[in-house]
Amino acid sequence: MLESQENRNFMRMAVNADAKVTLAEGENKKVLEGVCLDLSAEGLSLQLPANLEVGDKVFVEISSSGPVAPLKINAEVVRSQRLDDNSGDSLVGCRIISMD
């Protein structure tokens, strides 16, 4: 069994790929361009130019290089915090609901 300092069921894989995040707010949709930092079977973390609310539902498209189609993920925000680097960006953690 793999030992880990974190209490996770699945290992995370560093991705660092462009991500397009669509947030449905009532009848309006907000689209954010960011970076998918890492991905596991249950979740992902994103660096985005906005702070999202816990419970927000998002649709994430993660770009890939070459002819491979983008990974499409429906997810729910489980944490979001502003970064302390004066960029205005936030680190957003999401639980995967479904993936194509």
C-alpha cells in the first residue's frame, strides 16, 4: 500500500494544463480561463482569476496537446481561497461529479 501524508483514496497527478471553467449562475453563464494544477480520480485543483463559492457547480474543459480532445468534467467546488501573491487569483478545489 502507498503511504501518503494526505488522507486521499487516489493519488494526484500534476497536470498544469489550460482549463476553461463555466460557472452557471441562474440564467447567466460565467466563463473563466485558468490552469488545472492537478487531477485525481475524485477531484481536481484549479488556479482561476476569481474566487468561487463552496457548492458552486462548474463545467471544466482541460486542454491537451496534440489531436486528443479536451477532458470534460462536471464538478462541485469544495474549497476556494485567494492566493497571497497579489495576482488576484484563487486556488479552487473541486470534487468530480462526472467526466467525459
